[in-house]
Amino acid sequence: MKRRREKITYNYECSLSGEQFTLTERASHPKELLSVKAYYEMNPDKDDRPAIVKKKLGIPETSEQKH
């Protein structure tokens, strides 16, 4: 019988929002990790998520997106 290979998980915390998440790989710079939410808060101009996703998350629409 074969032994199951154990998956090693690493727990990290977002340095900006304090959100916790789990990765299956070791991060090379764990203090620089950001959650998706924190990234889009820092870079609102790069927020290319569809309107339906923003609506589910409760993010208000801007005047630019209402074309």
C-alpha cells in the first residue's frame, strides 16, 4: 500500500488588512504579501473585476464604470 503524500500548508497574514490565508508554497517574502482586497484598495485604477463581482462584494460603482 502506498503512503499518501502529505501536503504542507503555510499560513500567512496580509500585512495591510490583517486577513489570514493559506498557501501550499513557501512565500519568498512573507511580509510583502497582500490579499486581493488590499491590492485593489491600494490600486483602484487597476480594478478590472466585472461589475457583477463588485456588486456581490458591495463595492460602489464609480461614474467611469456607468457608461
